[in-house]
Amino acid sequence: MSPQTIKPILTAEKFHNSEQLWFWFLYSKQIRNGFSIRNNHSTKRICELLDVETLITKLYLSGSLTSEHLDVMKEFGDKRRSPHQHIWAENHKAAIWHSAMQIIEAAAKSKGWID
């Protein structure tokens, strides 16, 4: 094999936190399901969509994440932002969001997905 045919190996990039992991997951699922792509930039990630889906499912089935956690995660994931604790109408949901992100972050760190 000549040096010209060797392709560089891309290293997988870890996530900075659970919010980045969650928003990447939802956005990537939308792209996979046929929604439009806003830009051509893509980053190789340390895990696959199915890995994140499996993690969330296991956390839910174990009782670590509740349906209330999932509802808030979905609602604000679709809005592509986290709830804000200083907005009165979002105050309670911000606490639920924060709790869910802590649970996901601990599990994702144990898998090596988050620095």
C-alpha cells in the first residue's frame, strides 16, 4: 500500500457535558429521520445514537430517570435549549432538567463519553 492511499484515522471527540450529549442525540436523530441539515460540519463522536438511546432507556427502567425527567428533556430538547431557572414559568422544569442532566452525566462519565 502506497503512502498516498493511507487515510488518516479520526479520533472520536468526547462531550463536554450531558446537555451537549443530549442535544447532539436529539439533533442527530432528527437528521437520521429526514429533517434538514443546517450545515455540513460533522464531528466523529465517541458513541453512537443507539448507545445514548440504550443508556437513557436503562436509566429509565432502573428508576434513575422518571417520566417527568423524560418529558422535560424532550420538551426542551425540541426547543434546543435548557429551561431557565429565572423564568418563573420554567423554574420547576429547570430543577427537573438539572436533576436529569446530573444523572445522565454520571452515567456517561462512567462510560468515558464525557471528560
